[in-house]
Amino acid sequence: MTDHAANTRRIAKNTVFLYLRMMFAMIVGLYTSRVVLSALGVDNFGIYNVVGGFVAMFSLISSALTSSISRFLTFELGAGNMKRLKEVFATSLLIQIAMSVIVLVVAETIGLWFVNYKLVIPADRLYAANWVFQASVFSFILGLISCPYNALIVSHERMNMFAFIGIFETLLRLAIVLFIAYSPWQFDRLIVYALLLVGVSTSLQAIYLNYTHRHFEESHVRPEFHKKCWKEMSGFAGWNAIGCTAGLLKDQGVNILLNLFFGPVVNAARGLGMTVNGAVNSFAGNFLTAVNPQITKSYAAGDRAYTFSLVERGSRFGYYIIMILALPLILETPFVLTLWLKDYPAITVTFTRLVLVLSLVDILSNTLITLQTATGKIRNYQLAVGGLLLMNFPFSWIVLKLGAPAYSVYMVAIVIAIGCLFLRLLFLRKMTQFSMRQYFQNVLLNVTLTTLASAVLPLTVYHMLTEGVFRMVTVCIVSLISGATCVLFIGCTRSERAFILDKVSSLRNRFTCVRA
């Protein structure tokens, strides 16, 4: 119990660090998105979104091994095996270097051909698109080589480091955006923007590399091939590649479909919707970043009861965080976008609303995926779940070919995400004795009742008042109060409610003492 209490405190502490980073990054990020859209223009913004997204598709070659690296490092830390940890790290370095060479070759051949001859890009901006492509490839390869070092920081749960560097990154990005928008010099803003972002990526990876060398003994090893590690990691990664491919086709593959069917303006609208979604998801993402290493470590240590409780709590509270923020945004999407951007493609409203609904469904699976990868047995799981996820791309192509509107791709994604959630539960029940009945009762039923109860007052206010600043502010305040109250009294167990109320009381007492 003492260890569990210490882990809970560590999760809480790491979550605080990550939220400080996120709050700062979100505020600055929403401002910079507006300035970038204005400075680059809708077409250039769409070009950057689709070309950068296309480069991200090259992670099809590497993301499976990257996930494998993170899983094995965290697992060995939980098992307390330093010798094995060093072997995993040395092997992962060699793997990522090899992957970088492969990505470079594929990008400079197939990638260049696709950008220049297949993507829908205005002829006078093709030159700039090629600069964006090369800059994106360089940043991507740099991230590949640095992945094992970044994974070490997460595995060791040094979230304060991520918080500090994240704030520094946000300041650098803000400086770039202000320079692009207000510089008195004449230059191609899209090209310069892409190159300056490469400089930011290079600086950040250098900081991460220096930090791991100074703090983690296992990072001092050189790239080296360990046959046993390679066999286990490659076997895990081979099957995990199905899920990675599915995720890429769901996001960047569908983004390219939208470009081919509708052009860069729709890509810009999707990019703006994803920015709003990213800001909302970062609230839950920071909490889950703090929780997920504990799930893997507790599973490695054989503590199943604690592992399952973390999985359920992570699903519920990750969902609640997004729900409280998404509810007022879904209701007031047009007005919020007008305040934020002034001018934007009309379809951005529908994209934003649907992507928030998709996030609510997807977040429920986050800790389930972590538990599944912790087992190391993913062949049948990936064949079933990954196979269903792969259907996002062909089904989206079919509905668009039949003449459906652009936002229909998100409807396809939502239906498939629900199916994948149930498949994950079936596999976990078989492989870990995870209780589906308990999950339905403690998570799915719980979040459904909490969501319905939370929406009553905000919907009432929304329909009673006239559109404007007053209605938006009122809806936001009512949503926050209604959501927090329903989560506390419907969404929490008795012990969770007591814990939260005790922490609130403690903070209130501290504040009272400070004022006195």
C-alpha cells in the first residue's frame, strides 16, 4: 500500500508538471495558429499541413519499432534489470539509425515523386512545397535517432524535464511566428517558417540528449546489436506495425484523401480542427502520460490488481477531462472559431465538432492499449484490432467516391473506434483476466451517465440565450461547474471523491494561511 501511495503521489506530481507545460503551450499555440494562418494564408497553411502530414506517413517504417523501444525500456525499469536495460537501449540506438537510412532513401525517391506529381498543390507553390518536404524529412529523421533518449525520460518519469523544455519550445515557436508575421524583410514565408522549425527541433533534441547522458547510466552505451533483444523487439514491432499503419492511414492517409478530393483549403480546415482538438486532448494526454508508465511497471512487477485499477481510472478520468472541455466547445464552435481566427473555411466548424467526439471515444482506449502492449503478446490483437483500424482508409475512400461530404470521414472513424474499443476489451479479458463486466460498469456506464447529466444545464443555457460573448462565457462557466459536479458525485467512487475533497480542502487551508 505504501508503494501504491508513493506511485499515486508521483503520478500527481508529474501531472502537475505536465499541466503547467500544457497550459502555457496551449495559450501560446492557439494564438500562434491564428497568426500563422493569417501570415501564410489559407493555401500555404493547407500546403504545410498536407506535406508535413505526408512526411509523417514515413513513420510507417519506424513507428512500430519506436513503440517497441518505449515498451521494453519501461518494462525493464519496472523489472529492475539494469543489464537488460542497457542491452535494450544499445540495440534500440542501432535500430533507429538503420531506420533513419531507410526513411531517407524512401523519402527522397517515392516521397519526392508523390509530392511533385500526385498532391494537389498550386503550380506556383510547388517550389515552396519541396522546401517544406525536405525540412520535414530532416526533422523526422532527427526525431527517429533521438527517440530512445526521449523514451528514457518518459520511462524514468522525469516529467519536470519535459515541462521545462516544453515551455522553452513554446517560446521559440512563438518567436518564429512573430518573426514570420511582422518581419520587415521580404522572403517566402512558408519556406522560412519550415526552416526555422527545423532549427527548433535540432535545439530541443540536443537538450534531451545532453540531459539523458548526465542523468541515466544506461544512456552511456554505444549502438550495439544484441541478438536476444533484437529478436524480442522485432517480433513485438512486427505485429505492432499493423496498428501503426492503421493509425497513420486513419490520420495522414485520410488527410491526403481529402487533398485529392477537395484540395488544400479542406486540408487547412482539417488542420485548424486538429489544432483545437490537440489543445483539448493535451489536458487528458498529460494526465495519461503520467499514468501509463505506472501501468507497464506495475504489470512487470506482477501487481495485477493495481494495474487494472490504474487502467480503469485512467480511462474514466482521461474521458472526464476531455468531456468538460469539449462540451462548451462543441456548443459554441462557430463563435469560438470567429473569435480565434476571424476568417476560416466554413467546414472547419463540422470538422472541429466531429474530431472532438472522436477524441472522447478514442481516449477510453488509451490505457487499454498500454496494458495490451505491457503483456508483450500482441499478434492476434493486432491482426483483429489493427485490421479493423485499417478499414478507416478504404471506407473513407468509398464514402468520398460516392459523393459524401468531406466531414463523413470522421463519421467513419467514430464507428470504427467504437468497434475497436470492444475488441480491445475482449482480448484483454482473454490475456490478462481483465474484467469486461467491471469495465462496462465502472467506466462505460459511468461516463455515459456523467456525460448526459453534465450536458443538461449547458444545453438549456445555450438554447435560452442569444449568440454572443455573454452566451459563450455563460455556457463555458455552466459547463465547467456542471461537468465538475457530475464527475465528482456521479463519475467518482466514494474513495476517489474523498481523496479529491481532501486535496481541495488542503489547498483551501494553505491559501487561507498564506492570506493570513
